[in-house]
Amino acid sequence: MDLPIRNSEDAVMHKSFFVSLVTHVCSALLFVLCVALLATNAAAQVDKGNIVGTVRDPTGAAVPNARVVVTNLATQVTQATATNSDGQYVLLLIQVGTYSISVEKAGFQQSIEKGINVDVQSRLQVDFTLQVGAVVQQVTVTGAAPLLDTQSADVGQVVGGKEISELPLNGRRYDDLVFLTTGSLQSLQ
């Protein structure tokens, strides 16, 4: 864009205009970047959990392309994925609830794990070892020990409806329920 420059005053004004324009454009881009980063952090505060794991054969080798299906036992809604070349699978943004997980692959028996409880922001690791056999055979695991979250250092606890309705709350302040969780402290201010 060529503007006629008549004197040194016009040149200074011309340069000042472009410096101002570049400054405004950079400021707008920085604002958009900040908003995008804040939106990413806000999206991390979700009311869902994740399930990850590894599928192996009896020798400990990874089983690639095994079909992993997670089923919500209350709603029968399913979510499926396949293991990668290392036998690992990831199921993200699973609704809070109790689930069963089934894994199957041609040449192996189907394996099912029931009673998997997904809580808010939990990241559960559920590994499987598939036994060699026909697909019509099933191996079902029930009543397993509670899963330990080895994927993150986050500490969380779910306060159930029974605790909420039966425990006295001073002034019925629902935010005092946070003090039912392990490790929470109340300041004396």
C-alpha cells in the first residue's frame, strides 16, 4: 500500500499508523491465544472419567487391534475402541457410573470385567490378559478389588446421596460437604 508522502511529518504519521496497526493486530492475536488456553483449562474440569489399559496374551506380548467395549450397566450405552500396536487402549470422557468392559480378538477367548466404577475425573487402569481359545468362550471377572489410580496424583472423593441426606449440615450449606473428603481443611478465619 503506497501512500504519497509529502514531507517528513507525513512520513512520521505514516510510520506511526503502521506501528499502531501491527500493535493492535498482535494484541488481538495474544488475546485470542489467552482465551484459547483458558478454554482448554476450563474443559479439563469435567464431570467424566477415563479408562485406560493394556491387553496382553498369556506370554505377556501385546495384543494389537483387540476390540474393547465399555458398557454402562445402568443405561446400556456403549463406547468402543481398538488397541494400538502396543496393546494399549484409551477411552476418554466416560460418564460417571458402573461399567463392564469386554475385550475380544479372533483366536482368543472373550474377557469381561464387571463392576468398574468410574467417578468424576478418575483415570482407571484396567489391564487384560486374553487366553488362547475360541471366541465363543468367555472369561468373566467380577468382584475385583477397587482400582488404584496410578495414572495421576489427583486426589478426589465422591460424596454419595446417602451421606448428603443423612449427615447434619450446619445451616444446610452444601459447600460444607467438601469437609467430608479426605485431606480437606477448614481455615479458622
